Amino acid sequence: MKKSLIGFSALVLMLGALTAQAEVHFKDLSFKDAQAQAKKEHKIIMIDYYTNWCGWCKRLDKDVYAKDEVGFYADSNIVSLKLNAEQGEGVTLARDSKIMGYPTIIFYNENGEEIHRQVGYQVAKDFLVTLHTAVSKNKHAN
């Protein structure tokens, strides 16, 4: 009985760990450091420009970035950043990118050049198409 309980506990912990890994993992990096990581890993960069007051931004976090298929694809192909457009480096990058609404997700190649842009909220299945499109645009440019 004790061995069964230990085995069951281990299974629950493993399943919990797998579930926790299914979301998009955003890096705490500067744009310059994200470029270096993208070059090293042969990935593109995604920056989610958001604000604290943006309801659709919060919904994107909860309903899209938390989905398994979105998380797995993004983590495999993209260096993901979230930048508050009203704080720190986000202010300058958002202004330079002429962002007019939130959320705005911009995809960059490893050289920091914009390759794709998504303005506004999308449901998970549509956002996954956006991710594939951005990755595909980068591959066609090389």
C-alpha cells in the first residue's frame, strides 16, 4: 500500500510538472540579449507589448499563452518577451515600433528586424497560426 501511494504521488508530481511547462515561457531579457539568444538558438523573437490596464492583454495571458499547443510551439521556435509599453525598455521600443493599441505582438528576426505583427487579441487556434506564419516568414527570408 505504501509503495502504491508513493508511486501515485510521483505520478501526480510528474503530471503537474508537465502541465506547468505547457505555457509560453517569457524570458526576462533585454531586446539585445534576446537577439543574442535567438542567434545562438536559431529562433525568432516575439515581443508582447502590453499595459497594466489592458483587459485583452490579461485575457491573452490567461486564455492563449497558457494553452499547451501555443506554449510548446512558442518555446520550441521563439525567444518570447513581454514588455510593458509604459515602463523601461518597453517605452522606447513601443514608440519606435509605432504601436497604437494593445496587445500588439511583434515578431523579429535575430537581427532585430520586424518580420510579422499581430495587433489585438486572437483565440489560441488563431494565434497558433500567427506563430507559424511568423516562423515561416523568417525561414523564407534566409
